[in-house]
Amino acid sequence: MNNNTQTTITQLKEELIPIIKSVVHEELKANITVNIEEFIRQNELRAKELSILERIVRVEEELKALRQTMEIRFESMEKRFEARFESMEKRFTALQWFMGIGFTIISILIAVFGLFVGKV
């Protein structure tokens, strides 16, 4: 019986091992495929997120550079306007002086001619 039992165990092993191997192989294949697909999906999402983050960083850097450029341009425009206003202020001051001198001369001439016209 002992010998008979060993033969039965050996036969069972020979029959069950391929079945077990195939079942285990199929289960592993299914699980590994699902796990690999999930891993790939997650990594694709991470890659997309990273590329979006890189784009955001590039856009922010460009905006910062644009702001700096705009500040420089506004400062130069402000300097030009200040120079123009200063020159215009000088012109108006000179014009006021000439008008004042002109009115003074005209007033003096009117007074002088008024004296001579009244005597004649």
C-alpha cells in the first residue's frame, strides 16, 4: 500500500503540476497585465502633469521677462515726457516774459504817444 500510495501521489503530481502551472500562469498574466497597464496610465498622467508644469514655469518666466521689459520701456517713456515737459515749460516761461515785455513796451509807447498827441 505504501508503494501504491506513492505511485498515486506521483501520478497526482504529474497531473496536477501542469494544471497548477497553467492556472498560476494565467492568473499571473492577467494580474501583471492589469498592473502594468495601470502603471503605464499613472506614468502617462505624471508625464502629462510634468509637461504642463514645465509649460507653466516657462510661461511665468516669459511673463516676468515681459514685465521687466515693460517697466524699462515705461521708465524710458517717462524720462522722455519729463524732458519734453521741461522744454515746453521753458518755452512757455520765455513766451510769458516776451508777452510781458511786449505789453510793457506797448503801454509805454501808448503813454508816450498820449502825451505828445495831447500837446499838439
